[in-house]
Amino acid sequence: MKISNLLKSKQNAEWPRLITLTYNQSFRIPQSVDELEVLSGCAWITVAGQDIVLIKKQIASIPQSKDGVIISSVSQEPLVFELRTKATNLTW
């Protein structure tokens, strides 16, 4: 199999994903997500009983959690963040 075909089969056209939330909105992060980066605003992430606050340009690894991971916008500025899977984190 050619390397280009192998790479195409591993890629998912849906990733990375940009999500925008406004103040007090929440979003359940899919279990396939490995990390996220805040592009604007302020995020409050709840995972495995812990709270994490992220601001612009900060990146968080997302651990697998049986209870899921929730992200909320906690600033007046819209929260824009990018969800990534390991397949989209490849560097060459």
C-alpha cells in the first residue's frame, strides 16, 4: 500500500473541529478527543472531578473519563476552541 493511501485512510475529514460557545454555554467533549486549544475567551473544563481553567493559546490534554468531559464558556468574550484527535496532532 502506498504511504499516501495509508495516510488518507487514517485521516478523518471532521477533525480538527472548531467550536464556539457564548457565556454560560456548555459542551460535552466527545471521547475521541485527545486535546483542545483555546483560541479566544476563557474555558472552564470539568473532568474526573477536577476543574481546569484555560485562556487563549493554552492547550489541554483530555484524559478519558467515564463521566465525560464538559467545557463551558466563563467570559463575556465568546469561547472558541479547537478539538483534536491524535490523528490530527501528527507532526512531520
